[in-house]
Amino acid sequence: MTLSGSAALAGVMGCPVSHSLSPRLHGFWLQHYGIDGAYVPLAVAPVNLASAVLSLPKLGFRGVNVTVPHKEGVITFLDTVSEVAQRIGAVNTIVVGEDRQLLGTNTDAVGFMENLKQNAPNWRSNFGPAVVLGAGGAARAVVAALLDAGVPEIRLLNRTREKAENLAKSFGRSIVVLDWDHRSICLSEAALLVNTTTLGMVNQPSLDIELDTLPDYAVVNDLVYAPLVTPLLDHAGLHGLTTVDGLGMLLHQAVPGFEAWFGVRPQVNDELRQFVLGTTA
Ligand code: NAP
């Protein structure tokens, strides 16, 4: 590992942060590309968020990733917030400019779409409606990405319907909110099903859904990556459908930050996947 006195610095700010895979992921790239840099976990309690963020330029940081619970709260301390982060309502990447200004953006939407393109290369946005389950932070990024890609209709279902309606209102167009109980019967003609709920995660119940009405060209994408093959993906695979797991989104969302901080656009490939899986499998 290369680490000199002038190493480029970045990290991940959260509370807690010990579970984050980001130091391992960025550490792999730093090593792989022989970069004089470090990416460190920064455990920052909410009460210290303002002083921690405003100290980044003073400490010489090139920037940070931001994770739970700071993704929304951090926005007020930034000089500029990108258009996509404003639409999603959350920042997951901060870049310190040469003028020491703090720019916030959100790379989850691009991470989602890059993962879909890499692992379901035959999917096209004009193939038909997308069904999105969930209306939390991850759903906002997925909806932003699907609208930007030109998906003609998004069917949005959430256990708490009001949250789905609020999400639909803030994005405005092409979103049809349906009752959570209709999740199996709303799949006909859908070209994509995305689970953005926590259902299927380790220690969480499985997602209860019937896939019989999904067309055979449909893609099923689960954002949950622990376990890597969720019961939903297992079920979809048995139906012969193309499946996309959540790990790729996690890897792809890290690319823009790494490039901005360390000056190299890193590759998401199988070697990286296997390395990161060493902690998640
Ligand atoms: P969040 O904001 O807390 O949203 C959680 C969502 O799950 C809400 O829509 C919630 O519905 C729903 N939910 C929770 N328990 C449920 C249940 N028993 N039945 C039905 N719905 C339930 O979380 P988030 O940040 O959006 O993350 C959601 C998932 O995506 C997590 O598993 C996270 O690990 C994953 N994720 C993955 C990536 C990636 O890179 N692959 C990135 C971001 C997130 P209510 O509104 O009704 O509570």
C-alpha cells in the first residue's frame, strides 16, 4: 500500500459506521491502482455533524461518502447540492472543491442504473412499466433513475401508502401508486420489478409475492444484498426470469466519488465483487 505524507484523503461518515463495506471497497481500488491515498471510516454522531462536515476542507479531505443517518441532514451544511440529490432529497457523496467549497451529490441513482445495465443488458426502458416496491430513501433513487431513463410508467407500492403518494407527488410524472396488497396482481406487462424494501434481508421476513403474471422477458432486481440471493431472486430464477442482485448497485454507486477524490475512474468487475463478498457471503 502506498501512503505518503501527501496522501489523498476520503472516507465514509455515518453513525454507526463500523458495518460499512465502503472502506473495504475503496481500499481495494486504492491498492489495485497503486494510489497514494486513504479511505477511512468516520463515526460522527448527529450532534457533531455540522462541525465534522465543515472541518473536511480544513483537514485536507478530498471528500466523503455519507451514510445513515446523515444523508438528509447533511444537506444544510453544503455549498452546492446537485440536481439529482435535490430530487432524491439525500446526499451520499461530498466533494471538496479546490476553492474548499462543499459539493453534495447522490450516486445511488447512477449506481442502480449501471448495475441494471451491466447485469441485465437486454433490458430497455421502453419495454414496459416498472414496478417499484417500497418508498424509502432507496426507492427515491430508483424512481429518479427510472424516470431519467425514460420508463413509461412506474407502479409504486408501499406498505404505508401515504409515503408512496408523497414520493409520487414530489417526482410528479408517470408514477401510479397502488395498494401494497396488489403487489402480485400489478405485475402483468411489467418489464422490471425492483424491491427497495428491507424484506428479504437477513433477520427480516421474506417478501411475499407471486410472480406468475410477470412476462418472461421481465427483470427482477433486489436492492437487498445480504443475503446476495434473496428469496425473491431465488423465486424469480425458478421462473426463468433474469435476476439482478443488490451488490452491484453498492459497487457502482462508489465509482463517481472515487474518481472525484482520487482521479481514476475505477472498474466494477468480478475481482472486486469477490473481494467485497469476502465480508458479505
Ligand atoms: P428505508 O428508507 O428505511 O425504507 C424501508 C422500506 O422498506 C420502506 O418502504 C418500508 O415501508 C419498507 N418495509 C420495511 N419493513 C417492511 C415490511 N415488514 N413490510 C413491507 N414493507 C416494509 O430504507 P432504504 O434506505 O430505502 O433501504 C431499503 C433497502 O434497500 C435496505 O435493504 C437497504 O440495504 C437496501 N439498499 C441497497 C442499496 C444498494 O446499493 N444495493 C442502496 C440503498 C439501500 P414503510 O414505509 O411502510 O415503513
